[in-house]
Amino acid sequence: MLLNIERNLEVVNQLIQQAADNAERNIEDITLIAVTKTVTVKEVKEAISQGITDIGENRVQELLKKYEELGDAVRWHMIGHLQKNKVKYIVDKVDFIHSVDSLSLAEEIEKRAAKINRPINCLVEVNISGEDSKHGLEPTEVKSFIKKLDEFKYLRVMGLMTMAPYVEDPEATRKYFKGLRNLSEEIKKIPLNQVSMSYLSMGMSNDFQVAIEEGANMVRIGSAIFTTEA
């Protein structure tokens, strides 16, 4: 088995371009986040040499391990569920936290970021599909939650994140991505001071083209980049 990251990235970038063209969008407005769960530092370095600038990690421990080797060579995204007691380890390292889903977590991020005087870009995680197995706020809870976060000084809400259910036919995920985009548009109409709806983080290896067609400007792609070929 051969892992050809260069070839995989070529294919992924072609598919992103195709989806951007379908939606009449500029590919430069779409950030590809390479998800490096279970991926070695050597493989991450190879991806960086092929143009990857943004790395996403699901677990704090893995992020810290890779950060030791790579430092600020890339932008770091914490995309997995984040426990309050782990915030202190990453608050000075990550560029984005994609998984803010409770007031207690938000308050911890605010407190830790204030201590080091470093604003942190965050996305509010929404359980758009209503699956019990997924983290995130119910869509009906998001507006009131975001109004509370608008009062924070260091936690900067920059948009929304979701995970669609895994299905064989990516087309079946469209309604979920459309739902998150619509929610984002509704939030834009609320008078807010700090909150921005600049980003929609949605779409993974199996459904990122549909997500882009529905407005995603951050896609989190792992297996399509780091899967071996026969």
C-alpha cells in the first residue's frame, strides 16, 4: 500500500474547484483544513510541503504532540469536542476552536484567553441533524447562546460548525448544510457587536463538495488526503 499525499491533494483540490465552480464561488475563499487524526508528523510535513496551511486535530493530546514538532508553521484548528480542563493547554496555540457548545466551555476559553491577552477565534458547534451521538447545540438554542457570547471580550465568535450524518449518498447531506447556512443568515440579522458570521465550517471527506455548494468556506478533510492507495 502506498500513501501518495501529493496525488490525493491534487484530487481533493480539483473537487473543491469543481464544487466552487458549481456554486459560482471563488476557490480562494474556501479554506482546506487537513484533519490529521492518527496521521504521523512526517505525513503532516509532507502535506505542508504540498501546500497545506491549516491543520485540524480532534484531540488535545495529539494537537500538542504535533505542535511540539511543527509550531507555528501552520494554522491550528481544534475541531473535536473540547473539555473545559483542556482549554489551558491549547489557548496559546490554536488559531480556531470549532467546537464551542456550552456556556461553561465558553467562559473557560474567555478566562484563559484573557490571562494571556490573546483573542481566540471560535465557532459555535450546532447539532443540525439532531443525532444523539453528536455534540453541539440544538439549532433553536443557538441565537440566545450567541447573544450571551457577544458580551465576551476575548472569545470571538466567527461563525458556525456542524457535522452532517455519514451517509452513502452525499446528496442526502444537503439539507443539513443548507440548514446551517440559513441559521447563519438569520444570525446576521441580529444586532451584535463582537459576533461575526464569517465562517461556515462544514463538510468532510465524504460530503465536502455538497457543503461547498451550500456555502461552506472551511472544509475539514482527513481520509481523502491521508488514505493509502493500493
